[in-house]
Amino acid sequence: MAASCSLPGTQDLSALRAKLQGLLRFLREALSICNAHTVDFYTESVWEQLIDVPPETVLAVLKKATEEAEARPAEARPPPEAEGASGITDFPKIFCETSQKLLSVEAFVLAAKYYSLQNLGVCTPFEQLLVALRGNQTQKTGENVKPDEFMNLKKSHEVQAMSELISSVADYYGIKQVIDLGSGKGYLSSFLSLKYGLKVYGIDSSNTNTHGAQERNRKLKKHWKICHTQSKSDVNGLALKMAKGKKMQGEIQYKANTEEECNNSPTSQEMMSTSEFLPDFSVSVISNIRKQMENLHVCSHREENLCFANAFSLIDLLPINAIEPTTSSRMPKRKMSEANKERRKTTSKSTESNIYSPLTSFITADSELHDIIKDLEDCLMVGLHTCGDLAPNTLRIFTSKPEIKGVCSVGCCYHLLSEEFEDPHKECAQEKWGFPMCHYLKEERWCCGRNARMSACLALERVAVGGGLPTESLFYRAVLQDIIKDCYGITKCDRHVGKIYSKSSSFLDYVRKSLKKLGLDESKLPEKLIMDYYEKYKPRMNELEAFNMLKVVLAPCIETLILLDRLCYLKEQEDIAWSALVKLFDPVKSPRCYAVIALKRQQ
């Protein structure tokens, strides 16, 4: 272990269960809003069934809440001290006791805000964790890293933050091997390998992704080779420039000393300074050049990053040993210094440890890693936006395999999670479900439902900063459903309309294209009939908008439930020394921004 600094304190299992109990109490009343499908909004009279206030009131309250949050971003509402406290836990004021309809939008917003991860106080600050992992060690990498040279800004943001954490954990444990589950196109794996010198196995279920990752990594190394050659040329030029500067500085100093000895008159003492003779090579410039050259030589073998601000940005990304040595390999051995020979030896030994190997395999909770990775050793298991059940299965594999010393998992696609209690009457041989994982929610036989899990994927922060919702397209789809029900007698349809809205010029065009895709005879519906439906529901479009905004406000609570379930599962394991939820990303850039992190006890 690289540092003896203790990790940040986290809430224990009993405290987390108390948070879950309060959250469940709220969700028992509110979950019906999330489980109502937008497609059935008009056919099933969703607004009349669930909401007892006008849509104008809902939109006005939500707008006011957003404006207040923008005006006072740092101000937090005081949490209730007990279950009987007013406001957040006074549920009769939020929902009607008899009809279960929403009565108070203000109380609803307050409760939803309180039961989000940000306000429950269960997250460990990212920077605090990094400081604890590093101990007294300084960060080894430069700050001007720009991986957006080969990935989009969102992915660049995610990869930089997550790789920094993974590298710190690896250093903390002295681990060199990383397993990246659901590695996809290999962005995180490549970055961990090339930037931090880790040996990474990227496992994905798609052969297409695996082959794509291999090709992308090959091109990246080739790109690096070109950049590295150019950087060496820049370094040689810099060294020559410094040598010339030293020579000229010496000549000037010699001239000044000679003249001082020959003539100590006041006139001679008013002679121009060396900086006026040679402005390009002042003492400060030469000092700066010397420091840059010294920084080059003291870089560690593992992270030999060239720290020049004006160099190509990928130089800040990749270590020298990411590729085979170029110019120096053609030098005669008798001209190679002993220090350089030793460096070459170290480099050749380390090149095998910092490789990225993409593999194809479908991972389950029972997957045997030794069958997939032949040289499995003490390692970390990570996953960036692992889809559906892969995120909980990552945690299960971590707890069951002694070689895996730490885990960092950021999940996504909550709607694809399998739920144990979603259909209790259906016989199923599946033993390990995506949700729930912890004992408490299993004892409660808690079920969210697919629509609620789909709602958990909504991005509140993006909507809050003006991202908005596609209200018109959702409105088109809801009205279409009423047409299908009335004109074709179909209440449920397994086929999906898809992204027809973006290809349609009007509501009429949308309906005809959708019916054709669903295999229904669109010619039987006259234009007037279709437009009558549009005119019928157009005045009620604000109901759909208000309802979807309520779902957006509630979305963080569903995500909180899913992530607290995973954290409680880890807290229940005996051999885990530390576990926490950490907000890794900016939620506007990357809405699924929370990582579940756990570290095992040292043997």
C-alpha cells in the first residue's frame, strides 16, 4: 500500500437503512407517477387519476423552484429531525390519503429534492477521496491533459475523471492489472493503459466492439509514435537552444567581468544589462528552459510524460514506453551512456505490463475469470456506464473473487435491470437479479417497475439548465395511441414507432408513417379524422408537459434507491474495508455520474 492515510469516513449500514426507510415511505405514494407511461397518457386518463391540481399550477411551482435554486445554489433546506417533522415527511399534505392523488406540488418538490443523493449526505467527495488515496504523494500526471483529441467531450470528461481515480486506487494497493467490464469501444481501457501504464483487460460481449477497440488502440499508438518522434525533435532543439544560451551568457559575463576589472568608473557601471543585449535569453528564460529539461529527466519510468506546454497535446497523455523506442535504438552501443542503457532495460521490461487486451465474453455473476484471463492476478474491476444487470453483476463478481481487490462501477440503463419482484406470479429459474441486491429491500420485496426505472434515466440537471423535454414528440405519440385504440381496437402493441417524429413534417405525416411502420392500414383513416384527434388534445398538451416534469423531478429519487441498494449490499459483505458512492462527473455533461466504489481488506 502506497499510503497510510486513512480513507474518508462513510455512513454505516444502519444509517443507510434508515435513509432507505424514509425514501421508501415517500416512493410508496409517488411511484405511481413514475410508473405511468407517457404513451398511455390520454387513453388511460393519467392526469385525472393521479393529479388533483391544474397543470398550470404544477408548471408555475416547478418554474419558481428552479428560479429559487438558481438564485441560491448553495442554500440547502434543513432536513427533518424526525419522522413526525413537518414538510418532507408529512405525506398527507403531499398526497390525498383516500384517492392517493397529488395535492401539494411544493411539498412534492421538497421531498424529491431531500431524497436525492446530493441532499441525503451519503456521498463521499471525489477530491477528498483522491487526497486520501494519494497520502503524501503528489499527483504524477500533468493537468493539461486533452483526451478529446480522440474522443468526444462527454467521453473525455468521463475517462479523465474515472481513470484518475482508478490510477490512484491502483497505486494505493500497488496493483498493475485492471479488468474493464463492458469496455465497449475501449476508451477507458486505452487511456488507463497508455496514460497510466496499467495492464488492462477490456471485456465486452460484442465482437464488433472488441474488434473496433483493437483497431482504435492500434491507431492511437501509431498516432502517439508520430507525436513522440516530433516531441524528441522539440526536446533536442530545446537542449541546443539552452546550450547556445549558456554559451552566449558566458561570453557576456566574461566581457562584463573583464571590463569591470579594467575600468571601475561610474560611467562603465551604467553599462547595459545582459538582458538588454540578449532579450530572448534572459536569466528567467534560461532558468525556465533548464527546469523543463530537468523535469524531463526526473520523470518516472512508469509515467514518462513530456511536460511542455506547447507540445502536441497527446504528449501529455501517453508515456514514452507506450511504443517501441525509435531513434535511440539505432545508436551504436558504445555511444550509449550507462544511464540510458539502464533506462532501456527498464522500458523493455515495463512495456509488457502496460498493454490493453480487448476480449469478447458475455459476463454474468457466475463468470469464471480464470477461463477468460489466463494470467489473472491481484487486480481492480471497473466499469464505465455498464448497462443493466452488468453493473450489479460487477459488484457480485468483486465480492466473490479474492483476486479482485477493488471495484469502481458506474452503471446506466436502469430500465434494463431485471427485478426479482416485478412479476411474482411468473416462474423463473433466475437466481441473481439486478434489483434488489441488499437484504433490507429483499425483505420488503420491493419493486420499482420498468417505467419507474426508465424514469430514473431522465436527466434533471440537463432539463434544469434548459435542456428541456421533447414535449411535442411525446404529445404526438400519446395522441397516436388514442387513434390506434379507437380506430383499430388495439390497446397494447409490442412494436415500437421509433424516431419517426424527426422524419415527419406534420402531425398528419407522423400518424401515417407510424401506422405504416406498425403494419396498420393508414389509408382507412381520412385526413379530417386524424386532425380532429389533434385538435381535441392540443389544449391539453400542457397536462402532458406538467406530468413529464413531475417525472423528471422524481427521477433522482429512483436512482437514489437503486444506488443505495448496491451500496448496502457492499456494506453487508464482511471482507470489504471501505465502500462509498462518489460523484465522479458533471451531471450536465454525464447524467449517470455516480460511482459505486469498494476496497477489500488488506491481507
